[in-house]
Amino acid sequence: MDVDDDASPTRRDSDATPTDVAGNGTATEPTPGESGAETETRAEIEAIEQDVVDLRGLDLLDDLDEEIIDRQELARRVQEIIEEEYSPEEARVDALTFWLLPSG
């Protein structure tokens, strides 16, 4: 997988199957109305889930509810979290702290 100029992952091998993407020998069957790209994305998500299970050494307790969002929605959500959880006082302290750090 490569990352193009807008940092969106792209596949080099355009005819990769969901089995190729998941890498675990099990194909992800498309659901009715699902495109090949959606099937491939779902297979990639399942492969990531399996990688996390393998790395952590712990099984998933529940299925994950995935949601694919665009950059604009991600930016909106991050801004919302910052506004809710990062007070102006914390920002002032952080700015002062960073200002006092030696450069380089």
C-alpha cells in the first residue's frame, strides 16, 4: 500500500482480492449492494483488527463498529474534542512550557 499526495492509502496492485488484502487466506464475501472497493476496504479493516489482536496478544471482546470518515469530518471531530477537553488555561500553560523549552 502506498500513500499518495493527499495521504490517502492506495493499492499498487489493483486486482488484489480481499483475501490478498487480509493476508489470512479467508476471503471477505461482499454483502448485497456492496462494491468491490467496499469489500476490499472491509477486508483491510478486518486485517488491521487481526494485526491488533496479534500484537496485543488479546482477543477482541466485541465486534468493532467501523466508520469511515473524510478529512473534513475528522478535522471537525478533532476540533470539537479540543474545544470540549482542552481548556484555555491548559493551552496557556502548554504555550508557556513550550516557550521555555530550549530550541534544537
